[in-house]
Amino acid sequence: MEIVRVYHADHGVSQALIAWAVMAAAPAEGGFFLRTLALPDGEADLLNGLYGPASGDAPVGDGEVTWRRRSEDRPPSRIASGRPKRPTRLVTIIGIVSPDGVTVFTCYGGPAAEREPGDPSLVGDAAATERATAFWAEHALADE
């Protein structure tokens, strides 16, 4: 499958690994996909920037976080104060297969995470907003 666009290639995942993940995760019949995969043998660890139950941690409380904008086009993120990214053998890829090829929205090390509250793509989707709010009430991103 041809990758026609990668929106967020800023998570330390090589283009070769993104291509592998697309081949492993993208549905042949097309459509949206979100998959978390184990890295293939011989592939170097990635970095996981997520803290909280999805990463095997205790919930991250409000007293342990600061809020910071990671880019101008995103809402502020919960940041786990003083916590670094950690090695992981997981990669999560999110994208869509269309007749034109594969668009990768993001690909990052670690388990899948809900969109952050305030993400413009949540507007009008009450169920997704509720999931995002619940998820990010106990998760936060690494401080680096």
C-alpha cells in the first residue's frame, strides 16, 4: 500500500517503521485503522511518552501535572512533571486507507491513547469527548 501522507512524523518513528506498521495494520478493504503492534525483532526500542494505567502505571493525579501547549494547533496537554519518556516495544499507528493510498495521522511508541480533550476532531461527538475526558483524567504525557 502506498503511503500518500504522514501528518505527525515527529514521534521518533522512522519512515521504514511507519511503512512496516502500515503493512501490518492497514485493512486491505480500506477504511480507518488504529492498531498497537509489537515491534519486530531487531528493531530498536521506541520511546513511550504516556503515563497512567494504559502504560501500567497508577493514575496520574492533578497535583502531578502541569498544562502545556505542545504546538499552536493543539489544545494544552497534561504533562507529567519531571517524568521522562521510557523505552517501549510497542508502536501505535492511526490512519485511513482510501482509493488514493494510505494517510497516516500519527505513529508513536507506546499504547493507544484517546484524543485529548479540546481536540477539534471531537466537536459534535459526545461519546468520543466523554472517552477522552475520562482517559486524560488519569493519564499525562512525559515532561520532555
